[in-house]
Amino acid sequence: MLPKEKIDRINFLSRKSKAEGLSVEEAKEQTALRKEYLDTFRNSMRDTIEHVRVFDPNGDEVTPDKVKEIQKRNNPLN
């Protein structure tokens, strides 16, 4: 998760962009911050998906095979 200061800065630049426009430096900063935010989000989502186990209503594990293979590769002790 990004620090609150960076998220606040992303939001500030977004509001400023809509209201009055950004300077070249601010636009570059906004692009870099957005990229950092998306990279962090994607890594977090990937980590969540790779550690999830799915069960049906009967209690049988139905985790997709692709996810099981990734879990085995990342943690060979299991």
C-alpha cells in the first residue's frame, strides 16, 4: 500500500488537472505516481490470488489448478 501522502498527492494532482491543468513537471510526477500506485495494486492483488484457497458449498476445495501450481512453486514445503 502506498503511503497516505502519495495517495493525497495523486488526488491533488488529479483535481488540479481537471481544474486548471498541470505543468510539465507535475504531469510527469502524476504519471510516475499513478504507475507506482498501479504496480503496488497489481502486486497486492497477485499476492492475494496466489494465497487463496477456494471451497464449494460442500466443503470441497475447488482452487483452480493454475493457482495451485503457483502456490506449489512459491512454497515447495506444502
